[in-house]
Amino acid sequence: MEFIECCVDGHVYVPDAICNGQILTGTVGMDMIDSSPGAGGKEREELFFRALCLCHTVQVKEEESVDGIKKGLQPCGKSSSVYISSSPDEVALVEGMKRLGFTYLRLKDNHMEILNRDDDIERFELMEVLSFDSVRRRMSVIVKSSTGEYYLFCKGADSSIFPRVIKGKVDQVRARVEHNAVEGLRTLCVAYKSLAQEEYESVCKQINTAKLALQDRDKKLAEAFDVIERDLILLGATAVEDRLQDKAADTIESLHKAGMKVWVLTGDKMETAAATCYACKLFHRNTQILELTTKRTEEQSLHDVLFDLSKTVLRHCGSLTRDTVSGLSHDVPDYGLIIDGATLSAVMKPTEESSSGNYKEIFLEICRNCSAVLCCRMAPLQKAQIVKMIKTSKEHPITLAIGDGANDVSMILEAHVGIGIMGKEGRQAARNSDYAIPKFKHLKKMLLVHGHYYYIRISELVQYFFYKNVCFIFPQFLYQFFCGFSQQPLYDTAYLTLYNISFTSLPILLYSLIEQHVNMDILKRDPSLYRDIAKNSLLRWRIFIYWTLLGVFDAVVFFFGAYFLFDNTTFTSNGQMFGNWTFGTLVFTVLVFTVTLKLALDTQYWTWINHFVIWGSLLFYVIFSLLWGGIIWPFLNYQRMYYVFMQMLSSGPAWLGIILLITISLIPDMLKKVICRQLWPTSAERIQNALKHSKRDNVSEFSPHSNLKTSKSKSSEHRNPQPTRSGRLSKKMMCTHWGGNDYCTFNSFSFSDSPHNSSASYSDRGSGLETSV
């Protein structure tokens, strides 16, 4: 937050002198852009500065000494101090007044001390504080000057101050407020009124009566404040710049490209919020703004306004919604909706007329076809109502709320996922959230990288566990048809116990922790890859049924493959016959190797840990089986597995059967992967193919771009010239051509594989704006 200017009776003040467009920060005092207020306005000017130095809840912290040396000494020898408040706006205003000549010193013994321009200390006794709340949108203090006069100073939003003003240059101040709001500055209006001794006693009595009420205390306090804060005299207004955090615009733009709907819920004025949305790229220059505000509903009924907006949106979009088309598409108009708190209350209120329909459904239908929605002048409760309305809509989308202040807590608690930013407005949001981040820019990596990875890992973890247990249990089920339903187990008890604990647990556990199917930098550069996992695409019934059928198929192959292999009972070379435990061990061996190799086929990110765990799990099973069946264990009452595993491995047909059954079990999944990658590849699979071609041609993704131009790519560019950038604002199109039909987008490079040329070529286009294809 930074104090920019203030306006007193139409006269504008800035804290630093300006000469030829340059800010002279070394100057003391102020620069008046407009004409001097004159002798009469001097008193009101100082009263305005005193009001801002008194109407706040800022605390002063003196600089501490370190090793006996006083920190923070100013050149003039005065010790500096630090202002602390729950609201950064108040700190910015008090610091702005300090730069304009009025310094708030401290609150001591219920007296507020101010250092004026003449270096004289003024003392005001603090009588009452009418705290700020989101309904009133203002705060007030009642102070007593050293001369015995009582003042009520009030500051708040223009919509809550102007209706209560009976005197002052309202038109000039309102014009300046609207000008600053369009510039994206946060504005506050300041007013006051003098209180006689009798008025103050009456006010004090009302406040004390409301504070001592045992029932409806908050309501009675609000009524008392409403009566007290009337008949005010307008002093002026302030303008504070709430600067966007670093890379906030890039983060919001990336979320748009990833297919996420971004709604901004704020308590600022509509003009201020709209300017901020343009600055953070929520709205673009070609965005057509649709307004659903109080000003428009005053001219036209809410019913008519909603239906006009609905016709406008649906006329261009038809049956398509923004969920099915990209927000960057030029074929569908880009709409942005702005709604204020008062109109939202009317929309959320149930309609009594049955003919008018449900306004909430019409409002949601409009929002579905808008690329972004801005809700301004929102109370904290309204923010939570909006999140709840979206959660309970017919699509049932997953909602995420992110905020940094106490007024965002209700919204964060209502959403499916709540994220708090540890900013300058306290820690309430971070303490009530599911995740806390220090900066807004970290949301990009959190969602597009870690969110992408974790969803891939969790979806594989859940379905793989189900798959490997279907493969494990279904042969046991089939075995009952051949053992007279005698409950005879197919596997030994040790295998039954250790299957999910030791033999197959570590590979999937490691997969769910470190798998990276696409490089992290690529996920950050190309947010559209997030669309591959949108709408829970990997945990749908179609995918689940595929895993189930694959598990049933593999189990049938295990059981009946071994069954027909055992059709010849004289299986060994010495004429010995295999028994039921050898049959079960053969099925279990094929089972363990198949499910482990299935996970190895799904793994894209190979490290030494993966190799150690996957191949180590198979080796551990073989060693355990040799020890379990090769030693007579004295603590066991039975020795049914003695020498079973060694006898099975001594048979050549058993080795052939194991290899053959594993191959047959893995063939369907491999065919499915190959066919889907060729015919219906996802964006991530296209990038994986491109990286494989680059590694085949000894091109590393970490190689400098200047070294990646090969002779092949140059000759290919001569045969197929690429479009060049025609101007500074021209867009570039990056695509990879696979088999003549499929395309893949990249943010910094692309590979092409022409059907007429078997070798892959690399083409570097440089940096610039990008268009997804």
C-alpha cells in the first residue's frame, strides 16, 4: 500500500513535490496541484490532516536498540518509529500524513499525540472508537481537544459517507474520487462534525446502553452508530495505491489458459476493481464488459436486465459454454461480467412471482458463458454465498478460494479448497485455510505443477491398487470351481500376507511420490496441459471399468494359462507330478511379475530409486520364495511349501509358461497405449513423444537455444519455410506436426516429424506472444 494523494475541498495534495514530471523525494512538505485553498481553507486542510491522524487503530512501535546502539536514527537526530495495524490502508494513510507534515506519535494514557508542521505536539483525548465493519463500511472516533471541544471524525467508502453528508464540496470531491477509482486507486472519504457537551453525553449514553445489552447487542450497537454518524461535514478524500504482487497478472493469465474460471470478489468500488482486473489481465482489451449493477437496475427492472444479458451472451455462444471452448478462441466472443453487492443480494433473493423464474439460474447461465466475473462491493458473507452458489450448481465444480485478509475467511472456509496468503493484513486467512503461501505468484506452480502431478499420482495409485487386488483375488475365486468349493486357498499363507505388504507395495508408493510424466518447466510454460486432467478425467467410470476389465483379463490369463499348462500331470523330466501348491505358486509368480511390470510400463520418470524399488521388489520375492521353500522352519506346524519353488524353477516348461503368461497379460495394455498415443494422444503424450525424438537426435531440453539449430533443421526450414513475425505485437504459432493431422503447442520450442522425412527436426522460434492450436 502506498499513499498517492488526498483531496480537500477540491484541492489535491501529493506528498512529494513534482518538477517536470520527476518526483523530488528529497523535498519536505507538499505540492498542491490545484490552486491554494486560501486562508479559510487552511483551517479545513489542517482539520482533514488531523482527522486522518486520529481516525485509525494504528499502533506505534519504537525502533529497538541492538548492542546498546539505537537503530533507525534519522539525519536530524530524531528516532524513527514503525506503524503497525491490522489494515495496511491505515498504515499507508498515517505514513502519508507524516510526509505531508502531520505525524502521529503515540497513544499514551488514552491520549493521542500529533506532531504538526510547526513541530508542536497536539494532544487529543480518545473518548470512543466506532469500529469498522463490513456492513457500515466506515469507522469513526470521538476525540476531545485540549480546548475542550468534541469532534467526531469518520472515514469510509464513498457510498457510505456521501449519503450522510449535509455540508461540504461534495461535487468536487466526488469527481476526484471517481477519477482516482478509474485509475485503479483505492479511495476513502473523510468527514466530521462538532459535538456539544450535551450531544456527547447523549451519544455516550446510547453507546453504553448498547454495549450493556444482553440480547441483540450487535444490532443495537449498529443502530446506535447509525444514529451517531449522521449530519456530517465532508472534508475530502484519499487515494491509496494497492499494487499488484509480482507476477500476479501472469498467474491469472495462466489459470485462464489452464481452463479455470477466475472470479474476483472484492469490496472495492466498481471502477477501482475494474481497473485492477485490466491490470492483472482478468479482462482484456477485446473483452466485452457486461454490467449488472445498481445503476442499471435503477433504469431497468432486474428481470429485464438479466434477460437482456442472457440473450446477448447466448446469441453469440449458442449452446457452447466457456467450459468447452478456450477463452483465447477468436470464434467465440469474450465476455466479462461485473456485478455489485446490492444487485447480487437481489439476485440471490427468492422471487415471489412464479412467472419471472429463478434469477439465480439465469445469473449462473450468464456466468457460465463469461470468461471472467468481477463482484465488487462485496461483504464477507456475500463472498461465501457466491462460493456456495457455485458449489451447489448443477455442474458441481470444484471451487478454490484464495485471500489474504480476515474478510476472506468465510469464503475460504466455504470453498472445497481454501488457500491463505500470508500478507500484510494479518494471519487470519492463512490460519483458516487448507494451504498457506507467501505470495500469490506461487499459486501457479502449486496448481499447474504440483496439482497436476498429485492428480496423476493419486489417480494411478487408486486404480492400480484396485487392479492388482482384482488380479490377486479373482484367481482364488476361479479356483473354488475346481476344488469343490472346499475353501482350499490357492496361495500359501505367507504369500497371502506379504502380497500387499512387501511384494507390490513399494513400487506404487514410490510412484505416487515422485512420478513426473512431464517436465516441471514444461508444465509451467504451457498451462493448457492442465486441461488433460480437467473435470476429473482420470477417475471417471470409463477409466475405472478399463482397469477392472484389465484386472479380470489378467487374472483369467494367470489361472487358465497355468491350468492348461498343468494339463499334463507328468510335468517334470523325472516323472514327478506337480501339486496344488506348485500350481498356486506358479500363478502367484506370474501375478507378482505382471503387476510390477505393468507399473514399470506406466512410469515415465525413471531414477535410480525407481530401478532399485521395482527390480528390488521382484528380486526380494524370488529370494524370499527360495528361503521360504528351501529351509525347514522349526516354528511351523506344516512344511507344505518345502522345495516347491525350487522344483517349479527346475522345470523348463514352467519357465516358458511364466514368460509366456506375463507377455500375454501385458500385450492388451501395451496395444491400448500404442493405439491411443497414435490416434488420440493427449497434450502430455505429444510432448513426451517430442522429447523422445529430441533425445534420439541428441537434443537436450536443457541445451542453450543458440546451440540447437542443426543443419537438418536449417534444410527443413528451407524446404518448409516458417511464418515470420511481422511486427512487435504479432503473435507466433508453435506447432508440432504428427502424421499430418495432430498438433501440439509449445511455449519455447517445437519439434516436427514429417511423414515424408523420417528424421525429426528442431525449430527455435524465440520468445513472444503465443497462440494455442
